[in-house]
Amino acid sequence: MFLRMIQKEIVQHVLSLRFAVTFVLFIVLVFASVFVTTNEYVRQREQHDSLASEAKKRLEEICAIEEADDAVRTLAWWEGKKDAIPISPLSWFGQGMQGAYPPAVVTKADRVSRRVDRGQTAAAAPGSSRIPDFVYVVNVVLSLLAILLLFDSVCGEKEAGTLRLMLTNSVPRAQLLLAKWVGGYVVLLVPFLLATAGAVVYALAKGAFTSDQAGAVLFLVFTACLYIAVFFNISLFVSTTTSRSATSLLVCLLVWVMAVLVVPNMAPVTAQILAPTPSQDKIKAEQSAIQREVDLKISRLTLTSGELSYGDKVESEEDELRAEGERLKKKWDQYYEDRRRSQAELAAALGRISPATSWTYAAASITNTGFEAHERLREARVRLGEEMAKFYHEAREASHRDGEWTHPQPEDVPTLQVITPDATASLNEAMVDVLILIIMNVVFFMLAFTFFLRYDVR
């Protein structure tokens, strides 16, 4: 009996016009999004390789400069060290915050890299990119299609009179609701999985990912299924609390607008109000004031010390003043980053009352394109700036000790080293949001079950 009820639900959905439209949209939208982002990923990877090759060639040219001191000064002060920013291997699935990154960065010994892109709002949920990638399509379009396909699963049958007829045959309500859930979810999931499988095969053919990343891809698809199931359970719950299909559709659309559009966008705004960060202009003004004070003290060194401007003592004091200035400027940077992180954490906490935010954060963690990846890149740039400063000062000390500059070797020059977490660490980062989606599914299904047991079928 139970299997027959599931079969009846599947056949009823498959023969409807809504299923045909949903099936086509699933196939077209999912494959089209992955098609576009995969080609963009291949282009970005080629650009990265080209930039990395050019940077390596230029580094070798600088190190080959005849005068060793000129080579060191070019790397540390005049031209700097250029590094291409690495691209996440799964960014073709979701770009996250990676779209805000520049292709490459230049680091000098006197200019520690402090930010990746301060124009990017730190509290904004990752995954909001200009390209409609897989994460965006699932977040906005597929969640809406899930609601439109199943909003009348219970109240629609009540209006048609078939629900009352089935329950007069001593069919247990719990069994009937479970059959509706299984049948409806299978109908919803099959076109999604078919479209995703086709998209993944295309990405694999283009060389966008390897077998080592298959586990992360499967986990991301599993998380997407959980996210779609949340809206499926919401539509089932709303259908058990209403008597008319039109009312159910209106309520479901209202819930979708709040969950997908209002809450994720209002959470960062609310966080900015509750935990404001200092403006960029204020940080820059404070750092400029520090730099002016350092420059003023340096300009007065020859007057106060009585030494020549190019003497070892004056140069040593200049280095100390610059180091002190950098330390004070780094304090302002750290203050800004601490406030920014607090704001981002508050925005994430507020936004997670919506399944859309949990899905976005989980996808960003799995693809390594979220806020944590953004922080790892920022820390790598700061670390590189400090290593460049150390590289220059060690060269100066060696020249003072030995009486001549040491010729730099390309392999001795610091490079940008971004710590990339392994697949297990990325999945652990996403686990909180995955658990939130599981809890939402359980809660809304239990609500639907509770209301259906008391549902008036007359």
C-alpha cells in the first residue's frame, strides 16, 4: 500500500505541466551556470599561470642585475615582488568572495600588504557574485521551483476531494504524508541530480577538477539536496496549514522572499548597525598621520645627530623609525580587522536563521571561497610583507658585515604562500551550516506531520 501511494504521487507529479517546466528549467539553468563558470575558471587559471610565469621571469631578471645592491633595492623598495593570487580549484562551482580578488599582488619591504579588497563588505555573505554560478542558481532559482512544484501537495488534493476519499479507506495519515514526502522529493531530486551530473561531467571534460576533489563535489551536491529539501518541507508544512491552493502559494512565496532575499541582505546591514567598523578614510587618515610624523623625524635626523645623511648611523636610525611607523600602522590595521571580523561573525549569526545563508556559507566553505579563505589570503599577504622586510634588512646587515651586498638568488626571495586547507578541514568548516539545514528539515517536516494529523479534510 505504501509503495503504491508513493507511485501515485510520482505519477501525479510527472504528468503535470509544472513538472515538465521544472524539469526543463533544472536541466537548462544548472548546466548553463556550470558551463559559464567552468569556461571562466579555465580562463582564470590560464591567466594565473601566465601571470605566475611572467612574475618568475621578471624575478630572475631582477636578480641578474649586475649591481647586487640595485637588485636587492629593486625587489625590496623600487619595484617590489609580484605574485599571482591562487585560484580555488572548486571556484567553478561557486565563486564566493574570490571575485573580489585582484589577479596578482605586488609587495615591497616598506609596504606590508594589508588588505585584499577593502571595498568588499566583510559582513556580506560569501557566494554573492556577479556570475550566476551553481551556488546562486540553487540558492535562488531551484528553491523557488521547489516551492512552485509542491505548494499544493495537501491542500490541492483537499480542494479536488481526493484527500478525503483516500482517508475514508482507512489509510493512516502518517503513512500518507510520508508517501507524499518521498514521492514529491524523488520527483524534485531526479531532474536536479541529472542536471548536476551532466554539468559535472562537462567540468571534468574541461579539466576543471580532478578525482581528488570528487569528495568535495559530492558533499556540495548533498548539501544542495538538503537545501532544496528545506523549501520542500516548508511548502509541505504550509500546505497542511491552509485549505486553499492560492493561500498556500501566497504564504510560500512570502516565506521564500523572506528567506532568500530579505534576511540574507538585511543581516549584514543589521550587523553594521549593531557592530560598526571604522571607515576606511579614518584608518587611512590615522596611518597617513603616522607616516607624516615618521617622515618629519627622518628629515630632522641629520640636524639632531650631526651625522651625514648617508652615514651608517643615520641609515640605521631611519630603519628604526620606519619600523616603528609600520608597527603603529599595523596596530590600526589589526584594530580594523578585529572589528571587521566581529561584524562578519555577527552578520553570519543573524543570517543563519535563513536556510539561504546557511547554504551559501556551507558552499563557500566547501569550495574554499568564503570569508575564512579571504582571511587566509590576507594573512598570507601580511606575512609576505614581513618576510620581504626581513629579506631586505638581512641583506643590509650582511653588506655591513661583509662590506658588500650579497647577490640575491630567485629561490631565496619570499613568495606568497596561502595556506589551503585539505578537504577534511573544508568539510569541517561547512559542518555547522550543514547541521543547521538538517535541523531545519527535521523541524519543518515534524511541523507538517503534526498539523496533518489534525488536518480537516472536509
